[in-house]
Amino acid sequence: MSASRPRPIGLLTATLALLRKDLLIEWRTRARLNAIIFFALATLLMFSFALGPDTKLLEKNAGGYFWLAILFASVLALGESFRVESENACMDGIRLAPADARAIFLSKALGNTLLLTALGALLVPVMVALYGVRIVTSVVDLGLILLLGSLALSAPGTVYAAISSNARARDVLLPLLLFPLVIPALLSAAKATTLVLQGDPMNQFGSWLGLLGGFNLIYWGVGFLLFPRIIED
């Protein structure tokens, strides 16, 4: 009597299960969260100390400094995405499960997005206090930029984290691969954030937001299609 084949798990069900697993691990350890919060705060403070009493320059470039802090901290967050699976040899077991391999990409990328969005929300009041800026347009606009910017960093970051997870110099390889690719999205997010903080008399916010959304469609689409090949041995 032949053994019955396991029923395939749907993409959404597998994604939610893997995302729940990652969030539970993160909540129980909180090591990665504490590290990126400290690193991002230190980055914002570094820019403040480097420019000294030049408050006008701090106010003018606050959006750029804000996204640089998130970018640098994201390297720590993304680099740890596959650490647990690599150290415990769990990736083979996940790949053998009767589910679409793209669920791994979606769960990891969504988990990183939640982590970076939470980090950005924490950094906003710190940026306001350090750089003397204020939200001129709307908090909703800033939240939308933060979400889209986090999505733009998470999708390619997850792909490159998977590529570099087994490399000896993965901590060096990840930023070398990631930074050149996300520069257009980072510039769009920084410019849109600056408009929120300084006003938008020319109504340019929608254009920068649309450009950032376009980059997200490309990053997430390519990552979704290519990820099964990336994790193959």
C-alpha cells in the first residue's frame, strides 16, 4: 500500500505560519530588535554631533539622516534574517515542506518590513527632538512613506540576505550588494520625508510617493519570482 502524498499547503497559509514563527522567535529573544534600535539611535546622534550647532543644516537634511539611520540599521536586521535557519540547518526542512518556496521570501520580507517600520516609528520623535523639525503636512503621509520605504528595503534585502547567508564574509557582502540597488528608493523616501517636514508648496509629494511605489513593485515582483532559484542548492 503506497503512502499518501502530503497535501500541499497554500501560499498564504505557509506565509502566515512562517511569519508567525519568525515573530515569536524575535519576541522571545529581542536581540536583533535591541541591536538595531541602539544602532539607529547612535547614527542619528552621530549626525547631530558631527554638524554641531548648525541647526539649519540639520533641519534641511533631517529626512536624509533619518533614512540613512534606517538603512544602516537594516543591514543588522536583514543580515540576521536567516541566521536561525543557517545555524540549526533548518532551511532544508523548510524547503522539503509541501509548500511554495516563495512563502519563505514573503514571510521573511514581511517580517523585516514590520521590524523596520516599528524602528522608523520609534525614530520619528527622536528625529524631531534632535533636529528641531516638525511634521508640516500629515502624520499619515509620514507613516505611508515609512511603510513604503521599509518595503523597498526589505524585499531586495531579504533576497541578498539569502544569497549571502552561507558566505564567510556575509556581513560585508550584504551591504555591498544591497546599497547600490536601493539608492533610488532611498532617495525617493528621503525626498518625500523632507517634503512632509518642510512643506510641499509645489505638490511634489505624490510624484515621489508614486516613484517609491514603482520601485516596490519591481523589487517585490523580482524577488517573488527569483527566490525559489536562489535557495536551491
